[in-house]
Amino acid sequence: VGRLQDKVAVITGGAGGIGKVTAQHFLDEGASVVLVDLFEDALAEAKKELGGKVLTVQADVSKEEDVQKYVDKTVEQFGKIDIFFNNAGIEGKVAPITEQKVEDFDKVIAVNVRGVFLGLQKVLPVMIKQKSGSIINTSSVAGLGGSPNVSPYITSKHAVVGLTKAAAVESAPHGIRVNSIHPSPVNTRMMRSLETGLEVDEATMAKSIPLGRYGESDDIASLVVFLASDESTFITGSQYRIDGGMAAL
Ligand code: NAD
């Protein structure tokens, strides 16, 4: 039996880099998986790659009715939600604060903060009824420190820490755990976009990481499986760095 045998997992940003690879790990560990993403075609592609057993729901995590929709569809199909990987996110524009557009700031906050909040707000009632559940919110090393020219992203990922702590203390009496993960650069579309904006390449960026490389989505998925599983039943409200040693610098 897998470490997530018979569990039901919802993954937002499920058609993206980290989301899709984590879905594969969840399936391998015996879970049923619901992928939530903005793009129908990417969802269809992911479903094909993952073997068709997954449920896909097109939704914009920043819209309340869409969030209610993915929660309702999951409960309709599977009757419960054991694991919620609250992971969808966007990187925003690369520019100093003085040159950021307020509309771009608002957009990043809408997806990365309101989206995470709405996910908690609609998933928690299901888990409270069950008296169990594990939620993993995706923050970043950008949620624990600063770095230049990505202020909307930095702001949003710090807010995810606050939401994680608030949700953890509220939910603990109901037997629900809530933790955040904090990756350094991971090899996905998002990093390709940030490299372009920041005008750096992977080799240069990797020099600032003691282990000398980007994380792979598989590295992140292994941590998420641990936090989703019953191997971590005394862990809640915690911030998990997964950063190739950057914190030790
Ligand atoms: P990605 O771009 O490959 O995946 C993100 C997914 O989220 C995409 O499939 C996208 O369509 C989806 N999405 C975006 N806006 C959405 C919305 N409004 N509603 C629903 N879905 C939406 O990038 P990724 O690297 O897999 O990112 C996953 C998470 O990891 C993000 O929260 C990101 O901030 C975080 N993260 C990434 C890195 C990295 O270096 N790649 C590092 C730290 C944290």
C-alpha cells in the first residue's frame, strides 16, 4: 500500500510544473487526484500524461465561485478531501517598486493571496466535518526574505506564511494540519520567465545555491508527500525550506 492510500487530494496549479509532478507522486502513493488549473488545454494534457484517472476542473483560484466549484466537484465525485495542495501562483512583473504598476501588484495578490485564502475558506469546512486533513500552501524562499525587483511576489509569498499560521491554529482543534513550503528556484516555466525578467541564466543563478543546482519538481513533491501523509501528524503551522542550502549562506 502507498503512503497516501485511498486519500483524496486536490492540487491547484495542477497542470503546472510542481503541481503535475506532485500529482504523479500522489497517484503513485495510492491517492485519487483532482487537478485545478486556469487552462483547459494544459489540464487535458496533464490528464493524458497522468493516465486519465484524475479529475480535472478548470477554475480561476482568485474567483470565489470558481473555488466553490472545484470543492463541490471534488466532494461530488469522491465524497471527501484529505489533502489540499494550495499551490497555484504567478510570478508577476520584474521591476523595482518605483516602476511596478498597481494593477500588476493587485493581480499577483489576487492569485497568490486571495486564491490561497479562498481555497482555505472553501476546503476547511469539508475537512472540519471529517475532523481530518492536511493542507500544504506553496510559498517560496521569497516568503521568508527579500530579493530585488519582485516586490508583488515577495509580498504575496510572505502573506502565505501568515495565512498558514492563522489557518494552522484555527484548524488544529479539528484535527487538521496546515504547513507551508518554501522552495528556492525550481526548474519550471516560472523560473524560465523569471530568468528572462531578471536577465540571468540558470548557471549563474545556480552559483548562489550551495548544492549548485535548481530544485526539480520531484524534490518538491517528495516534501509535499511527507507533509500530506500520516508520517507528519505532529507537524502543523511550520515553514519548510527546501532550498539547496541557501539558508545556510
Ligand atoms: P508553473 O507556472 O509551472 O505552474 C503554476 C500553475 O498555476 C500553472 O499551471 C498556471 O496555469 C496555474 N495558475 C496560475 N494562475 C492561476 C489561477 N488564477 N487559477 C488557477 N490556476 C492558476 O510554476 P510552478 O513553478 O509549478 O509554480 C507552482 C507554485 O510554486 C507557485 O505558487 C510558485 O509561486 C511556487 N514556487 C515556484 C518556484 C520556482 O522556482 N518555480 C519557487 C518557489 C515557489
